[in-house]
Amino acid sequence: MQHYSSQQFQEYTRNGIRDAYAQLVGMDVDPAPDSAFHFTFKTRRLPNLSVALIAGSASRTVRTTSHIRDGQDHLVLCISPDALVGIGERSEQEHLCMPGDGHVWMADRPVVCHVPQHYSAAILTMPVAGLAAFDLDLEALAARRVIRRAEVPVLSLLAGYVRGLMDDPTQWSEDLPGIAGSHLRDLALMALGAAGDVRVVAQRRGVRGARLAAVKKDIRDRLARREEVSLEIVAAAHRVTPRYIRSLFQSADESFTDYVLGQRLARAYRELTDPRTSGRLINVIAYDAGFNNISYFIRAFRRRFGMTPSEARAGLLATG
């Protein structure tokens, strides 16, 4: 994953920061006058698409004919959960997106995007050639520009999935890019209006994948806040039954209990191998990770990592 921020360019002039932003996103930017301009930009390539998470101050961004010469032929789907967005080929032809709506544009054409306040947005970029097999009316989508969340609620799942992926790099396993790329394309196809068998498959695979990702993020967040985590609590938070939560994990050949245990053990392992916490007692680390029985913690730790907690810490001390 690549991560950029306006703080990396603090020594630049205002125009220099604008130029850096333009190179990153392939668009010129006009920050709101008389205010500081800042942004963060995370991006990652996945199979079949690229994802990005961007946040910044009020601005107007423009993709001009000079940018189009980069040869990109992609469809871009952008969802801002917290800001009004004006989108169009020219400023006087703006379509208004409400918070949570999606907007669509084609990278081989000019576009103007105006955001009058601080914003965040999830962005998917997909090659047009890769969408040809799914019987989508891309020209109609590009002309319409706006996809209303009230009509297409899968937009919320899609934006949440992107945020969950990009905000927590510790979850990126070797096989996650392929899984996430498949889920995100399924959700995007649904948002873009896929029908028939394509929609049935996308709903079965992509929606369940996104809901499982949301549940996992909720579990990680609760553990980070040292809150109680149980099947019933998580199910209630997501307004589904405990049985449905179990089925989400089963569809990925996992279990709720094993996932929670794995997250607790991973947290303990990180603390045991972190020089900054080398003075903390092992039983305190185990308790903070959610283990009330130290013997069980040691057994579970050995099964997961092939060593005892003491051996994990000894390895840190030996390398230090």
C-alpha cells in the first residue's frame, strides 16, 4: 500500500503541494481560498481494480485534456460518506451528490469535482475493458454521474469495505488482495447496475464478503478499545442473528471463536516483541489482550506461534 500526505511536502510552497497532489491523483487541484490545504491519500492495486482512500480540505479538482493524454481508460467510482460533492464535465454542469452517494466518471474524459468542505472518500478505479463482459451501460452511467445511496444501499457496504481494508494494514495476508479484489468488484458491479446471473453471483459473494469484513473490523476495534466481545454483542451491533454471523465465518472456512482468539493472540505477540513494552509482565499483557487464564494463554500462544510467550520475548531481547 502506498500512503501520501500533505505533511510530506511541508517544505513546499502552496503551489508545490498542489503539484504533488496533481501527480498523485492525475488531476489539478484548486484549494479553497484563504484556507490551509491538506490531504492524505492511500492507494493499493488489487486484481482487476485499484482502491484508494482520500481525505482533504475543501477544493476543486479538475481532470483536463492534458491529463487525459496519460492514456488511462478506466471507470472511476467515488463515494464520500460525509460531504456534498459537485461532479460534472464542466463547472456549470455539476450534478450534486449527497453524503453517501456515489459518483461515476471516465478517466478518458474531462471532469470537474467540487467539494466545499472537508471530506473523505473511497475510490475504485476499474479498467473499462475488464467491465465489458458484464453487460453494463457505461455511457449511461457516465452521463447520469450520480448513484443515490437511497436507491443503491450497497454503496455503504462498498465504502466501508474500502475503509476497513485501507485503515488496518496489519490484516493484509498473502491471499487477501485476491479475495478483496473479488469482493470489491462484485460490490461495484452491483452498484453500477449489473443484472441477471452476474448480480446473483455478486450479491452472494461480494455482499457476504463485505459483511464479514465489517464484522471483523468491528471485532478488531472492540478489542483495541478493550471492550467485551461475544457473538451476541457483535450480532446485535450489526442487527443480525448470531447464527448469521456464524454462517459468514463458515462461508470463509473460519469460525467466530477462532478469529477472536487469533486477534487476541496477535495483539499479545505484538506487545511481547515490541521493544517499547519489553518491561511489561507477560501476565499483564495476556490480561490486556483478553485472557483471564494464563495457562490457557500459554497453550494457545504455543499452538499459534510454535513458541511460548517467554520464548517470544527472549527472541526480542536477544536481537536487542
